[in-house]
Amino acid sequence: MKSLLALSIAGLVGLSVAIIGPVAFGQQPATRDLRAPVDFASIQDRTQRSVALFEEAGKVITHPRCANCHPAGDRPSQGMDMHPHNPPVVRGEGNMGAPGLQCTTCHGEKNAAIPTSSIRSIPGNPQWHLAPVEMAWQGKSLGAICEQIKDPARNGGRDLAKIHEHMASDDLVGWGWNPGDGREPAPGTQARFGEIIQAWIDTGAACPKP
Amino acid sequence: MRISVNGQAHDLDVDPETPLLWALRDEIGLTGTKFGCGMAQCGACMVHVDGMPIRSCVTPVSALEGRDIVTIEGISGKEADAVRQAWVALDVSQCGYCQSGQIMSAVALLSVEPKPDDKAINDGMAGNICRCATYPKIRAAIHAAAKSLEG
Amino acid sequence: MGFQTPITSRRAILKGLGGLVLAAYLPSVARAQEAGTKPLPPLVPNAFVRIAPDDTVTILSKHIEFGQGPWTGLATLVAEELDADWAQIRVEHAPSDVKLYANLAMGAQLTGGSTAIANSYMQMRRTGAAARAMLVAAAAKQWKVPASEIKVEKGVISHASGRTSRFGALAEAAAHMPVPTDVVLKDPANFRLIGTDLPKPDTFVKSHGQALYTLDLRDPDMVIAMVARPNRFGAKATAVDDSQARKIKGYLSSAIIPQGVVVFAKSTYPAMKAREALKITWDESAAHKKGTKAIVADYMEQSRQPGAVAATRGNAMAKIAAGGTQIVEQTYVFPYLAHAPMETLDAVVRFDGQKAACHFGSQGPTIDQGAIATALGIKPENVSIDVALAGGSFGRRATASGDFAAEAATCAKAYGKNVPVKLVWTREDDMRGGFYRPLYVHRMRGMVAPDGTISAWHHTIVGQSIMGGTPFEALMVKNGIDDTSVEGASDMPYRVADFQCDLHSTKQGVPVLWWRSVGHTHTGFATETFVDMLLEKAGKDPIDGRLALLDASAREAGVLKAVKELAGWKGRKAGDKGYGVAVHKSFNTYVAQIAEVMRDENGQPKVTHVWCAVDCGVAVNPNVIRAQMEGGIGYGLGHALYASLDLDESGQVVQTNFDKYRSLRIGEMPVVDVVIVKSAVAPTGVGEPGVPPIGPAVSNAWRALTGTAVTHLPFVPGETA
């Protein structure tokens, strides 16, 4: 990860560094695919199958396209190396940014092409905002994220059906698969991700070990 | 395509992808809004759309039909007056190129947060780069504008 | 706002108001004395002051205003001796005319080297005094009273008889008065404007979106030009296919030029799109293909051997070779840096086949006239430049080759029609376009004597010469030494018996340029962190230790004492805060700074407070001086902490916009307190000297706090570099 390389250089010149977390966010397997629930049918144990399904969903959850806006602190990250978002925006009240510099100051209703720039486009969505801090994923293990997703106190009061709905059909979540020119989409499709989440719920919504 | 800028309607015959910035500058002739980076990093192109701060360099004109666009040339109201007066009184500008954007951000900040502390100024103005580093005066001018709005 | 001033309007205005232009002849001997160097060209008329019937006084500034305050400064000097009311003063740029508007320190119309106030101090005061004398003569004639009985105060001319007049009413008559051959200047004790905080004449338009920069110039016939440049320096375009570009509405044409391929369009966005759509074949056989890492490795190796000697006394090398336990050695790496002014480069050129009328933020009109003339195959006197406000420069708008001015002219010629052609650079063009502060490696070795004094100092510098290969080389490079590579190092101020500073001037295919404070950007950092380390080794306080190595009368000592008092210096560390000091002279201005530094939540340096003392001679505009110290600190700090312009292994620029070339933002700007040391010495510049001390002051504070010496800049390497 390039950011870790840079941070190790920072370490050499005497700067202590913040380590991103126990999950290797942003380090994706070579395949861009998301397997289908049927691919997990061979796992006999229902709980093990459920865990495996969530781990498959984890490819999406820990993908920078999704995790960048689930920061543990007040500042989102950006890019495949998940570097701190520049300009240095903050969460603000309602996770919409600060007065004077809201998320919508730069992020419009649609991805905006800027063909003249190295970043090719600026992400956009009508709902563009940060996940609430209780839904932070960065710095957490997949197991911990899983428990958090199931916990109504930390998931916006959603039951599992609502969780599925959010994952499978929310438009802002869906942006992860349509991130605009110059940006790698999350693995698979939102529909396939929804199927995986549904299959995980149907198998008891078991979580990997934290 | 028709857009409304500073209360005036303008018919545009341009590629719908054209960023508002270039429509303002090249088509309408409002050059107070500046180009600095073209990728929403520096804030020189800040305008208000329906009262909210927006980066005109990454906002296509196609997204703006029926919206109310206000530029540095047309910004009005008590926050705008207070900010401009403070900017002049404190001689904030050096090269001056970023200051239209700084002022648009400051007005947006004060419209929501009439008495910002230093952290609120840091957060709200973080998107506006000033290569001359007039930041101490920008901060002082925002505090001064906030104070004048109290009275 | 409708249509804006056509390109040649200012000249027309000048002609139209010719009768009201007060011409002041300045005695050549006096001017030579002002410049303090060689005799100046023969007597030439100067037009710096225009008094209108509405009583406004317009000062024509021979120096470009891009933030450092010459409009305020030059107008203050004129208004002081003219006894004008500051409220009646306006300022505009003077047009290109080296005979009238040369920088007296350089002999060319050029802004740079922090010379605007220094070279204009006497000239502008004399101009004001001459204009005043002509107004008084006109009043004396009209009122039939002796001139010696007439008083001028705050824009009002009066006589004891009760007669009074504003300037405007007498301007026409004054223009016909003989120009005085000599003038009496005020005793500084009687200054009314100099030394006070005056509102800046450019503030209002800049606070209302009304200031016009080159990018804002419009014309119904104007064509936008954008140039597709190669990915590597030195590559050439050999073929272009514009079949896709032709589908873009507003696209006009394209042409191969030496710089790449120029695209012409009716407006800016179509030009950008069309440029993206071109298919260009590049010849990279002569391209620069070396990355920054390889360059640093080469320079490291070279730094182990002494270079061409820039300054030496005693025998530092022998003394260090003889060894001892008290030897300190340190290597420094300074990256390439882009100037990245907020307004990207741009210029408007209209070429009718014989003459070129140009309008842009020209930092060196004399150089640009020559460059444009060469590009067009005409004589420089057939090139006129109206100077526009510029959105910053930091040195970038002046190059020895007049690079972007020549490029604009080349574009206008390629377009081939007698219309204004506006060349526009994007930020990516700016960042990838070269003319960087050169990459340097320094190796320093020093020795502390048993009594704590510094007994030897050997400084080797490796990097590109900014003058090498330019028309300035013959003038500026002597015996292999480009003084701008070693300034601030070869003449470092501390008393050391055995001293040597030497230089390896390297060649790379990367264009380099002066950058705000030039050589001092790196020499100041190296000398001021190194002396700090030696003093620590000697067990001395950083301020008292420096003072002990300086003559008591040295102006460095003066600013050190002043900053010590301002900051209430109590030592290098207090709780979770480190304190570091640095002092540096550049452009004959002396600046000392103390930085207070903490660790932020990520363990990176956070500079919370900077105290700054400056001695720039007579303080003409204290508010401008304070603003320039703040601005210099912010510019220097942002680059020291965050900025690096790197080339990848294939020679391509890595950081192409502010997403990767990180700029200081408001939350990273420290509180700055400035004290101006009182002085009666002739004024010197302030645009650059605030920059050099901040990096070493922060580094010294960080070392005090953490024990780690940061010697490879920037402090915080980029996340994606």
C-alpha cells in the first residue's frame, strides 16, 4: 500500500504514524468478482456458511469505495490507498460537512466528469454524506463490523430486513458500483451484494470472529 | 438551456457538461469567479446555488436549470455586507485572486454559523487555498464580520 | 459586468490625457546614487504621476502588483513628497517601456529580488517632490505670489492670503511648468505617510470580484489557446490528428509548435475538451527520463567530494579530516518545488504581422518584449505590453526565456489572424510545466571546539544552476559558481575560523527557476539547522549561542534580540511544545523567527505560533511588511511541511494538482506576531525574506521536541507520491 510506504518514510524522519487498522482495507484480491450465494452451498454447516457469506460481503464492505466514507474519526478518506480526504473536510453536524464546506459543496447530484484532470471525475449523489460515526468501519475487524451492522444501537435502528434493503437498494450505497471515470468500482454488483447479504441473513447472520 | 445568475436569466448554447465556472466567465462575462485548479481542491470558483456554497468548476450547467445561482458580483444581504466590509477594513487580500472564493465561503459559513469559533472557521474555510497565506487576516475578518453582525 | 477594457485602451487613455501627465526629469547623477551602482542611462522623461481634473492622483507603478504590495509602497513614496491626501491616490500599472520604467537595480523593467521599494525609494520620492514643485509653481503663477510662500498639505495648496486650491484645478497649468532639475526631499522626521498603516489601493476591487487579471480579459474577437505539452521535458510533437477534436463545438484549429500542439477554440472549456481529444505523436528521443530518486542518489554521491569553491578561509577540510569526537555531519535533501500561484499562467497577444499588442501579468516586461519579438520575428520596440494584475507569481512569471510570453506569441503567430489570442494554462500545465525550485543535496560537516566555539565548517552544495544556460549565465556565473546556488551559505554570518563552501552545478533536463527567496530557500534551512545542531553539541542556548558568534552590531543580532523579547524565549522545550529559532538575511533584509511546534494527533508537526522580527530599514508600509512576513511564513511553512514535486522513474511529474501538491490551509496556519525593528537605513524588500527562516525554525523546534533532526524535506511526505 503506497500510503504505508509513505508513512514508513515518515517514520524514518521521526514522525510517529497512525496505523489504519487490523483489516487490510483496500487490499483486494486479484479478482473483481463477487461470488453468488450458490457458490457457498457446499459449506454444510449453516453458521460456517453464514460466516463465509459475510466474508464475501466483506470484499465490498472493506473496499475503499465503501469504507472511505465510513471513517472512525471526523475526516473521510479517499482513493484506493485511503489517504485522508483532501481538502480536509470534517464530518459536521448530521454528517454533511461543516458550514461553509459541506459535502454538497463539491459533490453534486451525479458524478461530474472533469476530463481535463488527473482524477477524471468528482463523485456525486443526491444523498452524498458520511456514515454516522457509530457505523464506522475503518480500523475495525470484519467480525466487529458484522456485529455492529446487526446492532440496532449502531445501525440506525434497522432490523435485518432493513439492513438488506439498505445494502441492496440504497442509491448512495449503489454509488460504490458506479463511482465515475477514473475510480475502481466495488467488487461485483449491488444486486449480487444484496443476494449475498440476503443469504447471510437467511443462514442466521453469523459473524466472523472479531 | 437557461440558468439564473444573480437574478437574471441567461440562455446558454453550450455543451451541457460545461462547468458553470466557464459558462459564467466566458458566456455571461462574470469574471469575479476564478479558475484555480479545476478539480474542487482550491475553492477559487465558489458560488452559491440556492443559498448553498458550490464549486462551479465541477458543477455542469445541466444540473443548474431552475436553480438560483449567485456569484461574487451578486452576493447580497447582511452577512455579505459584513464580510466585504471586514475584508476591506483589514486589507485581507494580497494577490487577491482567491478572495472571491474566500468571501463566498465566509458568507456561507456566517449564514449558518453567525458566531464561528476558530475551529468552525478552520473547518468551514478548509476548502479555500490562499497561496499568499492571508489566512490570519481571513480569520480576523470573519471574526470582525461576526462581531459586526451582533450589533 | 459587460465587456471589458480592450487591450490597448490604457495607451489610448494615456495619450488622451497627455496634457495632464506630469513628466518629471530626474537628474542622472542622483539616479545613479540611488541605484548605488553604475551610472544610469542618460536623462529620460519619467511619467509616474497623473492628476485628473476630478482631483484623483494616479500613480503608474513600474512594478507589477501580485500581492507583495508595490502599488501601496510606490504610491506611498510619491504621495509623501507630493503631500497628497491618501484618499485621492489611485494606482495603475505602467506599460512596457524600459527607458521610463526600468528597475534601477537591474536596468530592465522587471520585478524581482525584493527590489521594488529599494530601487524606487529615492526615485519615487523625487517624482512626488517634482510634481509638488510644479503644482506650487502653477499656483504661484496664477496667484502671483512667491512659490516659497505656498504650502501644500493633504492635497490642498494654500497661501497665507487665503487662496487655496485642490490639485485637480491646477493640474493642467502644472503640466506646463518647467520640470525642476533638483528637488528637496523631506526630512524623514516629517514623514506623514511613510511609516503609517495606509489602506491598500487594490483592496476594494479584490474584495468585490472586480479586480481584472489576465484570465479575465475578454474581447468579442478573442480566441482561446491551450497547449498540449509532452509528458516528459524535452519531447517534441511530430504529428497530430485532430479528427475527434473537430467534433467539439467551438473548436477552431490546432498547430504543432515547439512547445507541443496548440489548440484554438472560441472559449475555454471547448479548448480543454479539444486538447484532450487530440491524438499526438511525440518524439521522446531527447526527453528527460530520470526520476527524482535517481537524481538524489547521484547528488548524494557527488556531495562526498568538494565542488568548485565559492568561499573559503583557513582550512576547514584539513581540520575536519584531522578528526575529533566533536564532528557533526548532516546531509540535506530539498525537492523540486513548483511555485503554483493561484492564477495559472496566461497571456493575451494580438499580432497584426508587424506589431504585437500584449496584455498580461508580465513580471519582466523587458524580457518578455524580447522573447515575444524573437518568437514573432519582429523588433522588441514593436512589442507593447500592458501589465495586468497577477494572481501571485512567487517568481514564476519571470523567466530568463520569457517562456509563457513567448509561447503566447508563438500561438498568436500560429493562429495567423489579427485577433487577440489568450493563452490559458490549467493547473496541470502549471505543475507539469517545469521551472521549479531546483532539487538540491547539501552535505555539511562541522566541528565544535572544547570551549564550545565552532572551529570548522564545510558546506558542499549539489544542484542545478538557475542561471546556467540562460542569457544571465555570463553575468551571474563566475568561476563555476552561480551565486544564487550558494547565497546565504557562502556568506553565512557566523564567526568560524576555518570555513569552506563549495558547489557542484549539475545538469538535468528539468527546467528550473528562482522561487520565492531563490537560493535562500535551501541555504537558509541548511545553515540555520546546522548551526543549531552544533550549538546544541556545544551546550549553548540557540539564541545566546548565535549572538556569541555574531558581531554585536550585526543586524542579524538585532533581529535575534528583538524576536527573543517578542516571544519571551525561555528555551527549547516547555511541556509538549518545542521551540526553534532561525535568523537569515536575504535581499539585504534581516529576519529572525521563533516557531512553537507540537505533535498533532497523527504524530506530525503542528506549528501553533510564530514570532517574527524583521529589519528592512525604513518601514515604508508597516501593514504591508507584517502581511509579507505572515505570507512568507505561510508560503515557506506549507512547502517545508507538505510540498514536493517529484518525477517518477520515467521522468514524469507525479504531483499535477493541489490534490497531491499539498498547500497550506487555514487550519495549518500558525498565529504570527511580527515586530519591525526601527531603522533609519534605506528600505529593503519584504516580499521574499519572510520565507527562509521558517523551515529551519520549525525543524529546530521539532528537534527540540523529539530529538529528531528533519533534514529531508518535506516533513510530511505525500500520501500518494
